[in-house]
Amino acid sequence: MTLSERMYLPAIAQGLGITLKHFFKKKATINYPEETRSRSEIWRGLHVLKRDENGAERCTACGLCAVACPAEAITMTAGERKKGEEHLYREEKYAVTYEINMLRCIFCGLCEEACPKAAIFLQDDKLAPARYERDEFIYGKDRLVEPLKTTETK
Amino acid sequence: MDSVVLIYKGIYILAIFGISLLIATYSTYFERKIAAFIQDRVGPNRAGPMGLLQPLADAGKLFFKEEFIPAKANKTLFILGPGIAMLVAAMSSAVIPFGDTLILGETSFDLIAIDVNIGILYIFGVVSLGVYGLMIGGWASNNKFSLLGAIRAASQNISYELAMGLSLIAVLMLSGSLSLKVIAEQQAGFNWNIWYQPLGFLIFLICAFAETNRTPFDLPESEAELIGGYHTEYSSMKLGMYLFAEYINIFVVSAVMATLYFGAYNFPFMENLRNAFDDPVLGNNVVTILGVVVMFAKIFAFIFFFMWVRWTLPRFRYDQLMKLGWNILIPLAILNILLTGGGILLYEYFTKG
């Protein structure tokens, strides 16, 4: 080694320069609860069962989504619409129960593509959050159906 | 000494004590912040605005943790260890001149707690006592890792204190006094010692890192090899005391370096500023207050440098550490004394002869 190499001081100064450069660099951190990383427009998140413009459920329980699902995460039971329920369900046949197991779901979006009634969508702004119990991951209609719009927007 | 001065000294000593504790507290915060910034992170930012309450949260946590004393430890010494480390660290800031003289009414107040004529000797004596805290704590833990850490701390401090003292002698040859106040006054304006003692400052700086057990010389507390060194067995606020003492030591060493080499509270053009005021008392006070600000700015710059180095350099190996201390720094320090002596003789020959 040459004398300047053996003194180490030039190398130390160089190292200090590198760390100082990083000191003033823009930080990579995203402060999660306050800010979120922007997602892609086609990002596939938590499912939602849509209602039509009158607030009736679009799903007719045809079962195509369950057939299309590669993870077999969707189960449903179909029922017949009774008189006086027209404002609740758009078609004559509707889903009495509709469950998606979020532990099985791979968020591929094939259910969305299979749906002939444009009833199921994967939202681009919601995640399936972490939970403590496994059975809490089976989402029923109570958590999947889009909430009713308020009266003035109807 | 009349009662006004006595009361003033009491208040001043309390203030200095409080300031050194405050700076040590916030050193922990800035250490984490600087570490984070150098690693492209943002660091603690949850407790209070920008995480400014983080030290309080840490202290609260430490106070509420279990005070664990190992069954076979020597209980008295085990408690005494962190106590000595803390006491000694807090004592050493007494002789540092943080500013010149404030004139209020008839009386003038020196901004120094104790103006003793052996100031620098006092600091060295007290700071080297600090190793007793580590040694006693490490030995009393009755743990091999603690003892190894303590032995490392002791031998490292002895080795580097030699080079530190020798590099200091060159400064004392220039100043002709051991009083920190006199040394500070001699560096008025921009006539700082660093211009005459660049090599001495470099040696002193390296030794200061070793004396305060900071990276790259933090072998006594290396986590990888010794779990935690001398404070392996310590928990709760006793561990906090050790860490705290380390930060106070950094503050004191930074203050000493600022005083010895970077002109203490002096700043360029201070005489021009003093003469710019019509009232000499007002001019003096303005310059003094600015001087205190400048002194603390220098201290903070050094503290920043300590942390900056910590997140840049890896740790030395123990034989490298000893080799650097004995084979390189001590001969260099002796060479520096010779050069300084020669310089002083030449200067006197040409100016007085």
C-alpha cells in the first residue's frame, strides 16, 4: 500500500462524503397510516357486490364466478325473489348467501370477468385487512354488498 | 465572595448541569435521527411533532422496566458502577468556559462554573475516573462478557489517554497555561489553535473517539462479540445511566475540543462588533451572548461529527486498535510536540532576537 492508502484518512474522508450525501438525500419512507403508496389503476383489491341505479342487488346467483374462480373461494346459495322484493333484487333469482374466503382468494379478477351482470368487482382502493381469526376471513354478504346510497343521491 | 456571586454560581452550576443532561437526552434522539437519515430513513417520528418527545418516552420506558440484579453479582458494586459513570460524566463540565463575561449593573458574571487554573488537568482527571464506572460495573456483574468489555474499556482508555495527553501538551506549550479560560481568551477573534495544531487536533480527535467508547473504537460494548460488553447484565435505568453517561461524555469532549482547538466562544470580527456599540457594557454583553451561541454551535457540530462517523466507519479489531494507539498515535504526538517546540523557538528567534 502507498503511504496515503496506509494513512486511511483519505478513504475515511471519502466514506464520510458518501454518508453525508445520503444524509441529504430524499428519504424513501412512506409514512403508512398518513400516506399510502399510490396503486395502479388496475390494481385488484377487496371484492364488492354492486347495486344497480335503483339500489337493487345486481347479482343473480348464476354461479359463473364460482366456476371461474381458480382458487374455489366463492360459494353461494340461490333463492327466488318474492313479491314485494323488487326493490331489493334486480333479477328474479338472487343470492341468499354469498361468501368469499379471503384466505383462498388469489385476487386474480376472473370472477369480475366472468360476471354477466356486472355485479362483482375488485375495488382499487380497499385491501382485505389482517384479522385475528381464520373464520373472520370468510366474507359474507354483510361485508361484500355495496352499502345503500343515501336518499338524496338515489 | 459576596452573596450575589454565590447565588449566581449556584444557579449557573444548576443551569450547566441541566443543559448537559438535556443535551445528552436529545443526543439519543439525534443519534437515531442521524442514523436514519444516513440510511435514507426518517427515524423516530411518532412521539410528538417530528418525534421530539421520543427521549421522554424512552426514559419512561426505562424507568418502568424491571431492575434486574444477577444472583451472583456483587450488589453494592453493581449499583455503584452506573452511579460512578454518571457522576463523573456530570462533574466534568464544571470548568468549561461556555462564554466570556456578562456585565449586569455593577457586577460582572463569568460564564464558567469554576475558574480553576488547572482546568484541563481537572477534566482529564475526572474523565479518566469514568473508566472506574465501567470497570466496577463490568466486574460486579459476574459475567465473562461483562468482564471482557470492562477490561477492553480500561486498556483502551489507558492507551489512548497517553496519546491524548501528549497531543495536549503541544497546546499547553502555546498557551503556557492549564486554565481553560486563559486558553479560550488567547484564541480571540479568529486566532484559533487549530491553525497552529492541525496534527495535534487530529490526534486529539481520534483519541476522543476512543475515550468516549464511540465507533470505530466501541469495542467495550460491541454487541456482536460481547453481547453488550460491560452493560450486558444491566437493565432498566441503570443501563440508561451508562448510556446517558456516554452521551454526556461526548458533550464534554466536544466542548473541550471546541475550547482547545476551535477558539471556544470566540468568533471572527468579534472586536469589530464590540466596538460598533457606543455603550461598552452593551457591546460586551451582545458579544458574550453571541459567543455562547457560537460555543454551543461548535459543540453541536462536534456532536454531529461523532454521530456522522459512527454511521460511516466499521469497528476496529482489537489488535488494530492497540497498534494504532501505541505505534502510530503516540509517536505522532511526540513528533507534534517536537515540531511545536521548534516552531516556538523559531518564532521567538525571529521576533525577539
